Amino acid sequence: MKNVAKLVLFLSISFAGLLIISGLITLLSDWANAAISFPPERGITGGFRGNPTAYLGSSIPVAFYLSILLGLNYAARRKIVYPVAFGVIFVCILALSGAAYLGLQNLGKLGFNITVKKTLADTIKPGFILEQGSLSGYQTAFLEDPKNPQGAAVLLVQGQPLNYQSQGTPVSLTKLPVFTEKKGFHNISRDLTHSSETFSSCFNNNLWSYGVYAGSLAALLLSLGCLVNISFWFLANLFFGALAFRGVLALENFLNQGNIREMLSSFAGRVIHPSLINPLIFFSLSVLILLYSGLVYLARGRVGDG
């Protein structure tokens, strides 16, 4: 019981810590995107305003996935029996994530906001060249204040003569080529964003809908607990588990795509409510993985006895 209590405490601290850290990273990411956006009036110039509860709410799936992974690894290191660890983590993660949504929903009604008033106007002056297509070689050189969309400009197109415009045309919101985002990280960020949208949609419907979806997903993630004992090195087990959880995140994103949901609904929509199709898939996969893990465990036990 002492180890179980420690597991509950570890999960609670991990979930809260991951939620705060992920929310801060998301907030800083939005600030960075605003800072490198052009025109500056639509970026960070004039102030940046954001609701902290929205950032924390979008980070709940990150805390959900990682808390389960860390909880499984902690239970394995503490030698907690797997069925017990499964039940404790399952109940705790649903309670923690549901409480987080309820708490953030109530805090959001108070209207807290974070405002940044520092501007970057002095860094953009006449002569600024905006690259609007690295492949096409299309650039715009502003002869007057770049913040004035009606100012004179010169269009630079590779292989063509300069095109002077005494009155420039408004430029759509563009990210400045400050850095190149890694594709792998971008995919994870996109999948987590879609997961957050699905979690929020289920919670906004009702607690039952959220419990079914989050519970089935948690069961699938917990069924992968066999990976935390795949070797004697706990750090390696953590990496193996992270790869498996990344696959589950990709599967969740795939099943929640509009065309995929429509296709699944066309096959099973008459028998199963469309909102229950994905949870049923998650639950079925978890049952299959648990059956396989149980059979492997029994087979190893017989071999050991023999």
C-alpha cells in the first residue's frame, strides 16, 4: 500500500508539472511565432494577449500521455504488480485530467489574460526585404516604412526585371525565415494539437463522452505496459515506451481525421454510435495486447517451470 500511495503522489506531481511546463512551452512558442510574423501590426507589435487557461487546456494531452508513461516506468521500478498499477494509473489519470478541465474551465470564466506590450517596430525599417517564397524567388523590398501597406515598394522576382510600385499592396500574414522547423517535431506538435481538440470536444459534450474516450485511450496506453519491462535498463524501457506512445498518438490523429471518421461511420454507424467507434477501437486493441501479454507471461512461466 505504501508503494501504491507513492505512485498516486508521483502521478499527481508528474501530471501537474508536465501540464505547467507544456503550457509554458506552448505560450513561448506562440510568442515566438508572433515575433517573427509580418506585418508587425498583426504580430507582436502593439502587444500580445493570451489566455493562460487556454494554453494549459491545450497541454492536457501532453500531460495525459507522459504521466501514464512515467507512471508505468515508476511502477516497474517499484515492482508494483502490473494489474494494481494498471488500475491505479487508470483511475488517477482520468481523475486528474477531468479535474484539470473542470478547474481550467472555471478559471477561464474569470477572464485572466497575459499581455506583452514590448514591440519590435524599430527593427523593421525602410529597405527591409521580405522573402515570400524561397522556391519562387519572390521578394518585396519596402522603400518606405514597412508598417505602411500603401508605401512604395519594389517587387523582386528571379529572372525578371524589377517592378516598382509607388503604392504597394497589403501583404498577407507571413512568417519571417528566421529558422527552419524540423519536420518530425512539427508532426508531433500537430498531432498533439488535434488530440487536444478531440479531448476538449469530448469534455464539452459531457463527462460521459470524455470518460469513454479518455478511458479507452488510457486503457490502450496502459496495455503497452509490457514495454516497460522489455529490458533490465529502465531508461531504455522509457525510450521504448515513448516510441510506442508516439505510435498511439499517430493512430489517434489518424482515426480522428474527418474522412477516416466518415468512412468508419459508413461501415459501423448503423450499429455503433459514431462517437463510440474510436473508443471501441482503442479498447479492442488494448484487450488484444493484454491477452497477448498474458499468454506470453504464461508461456514463459511454463518454460521456466519446465
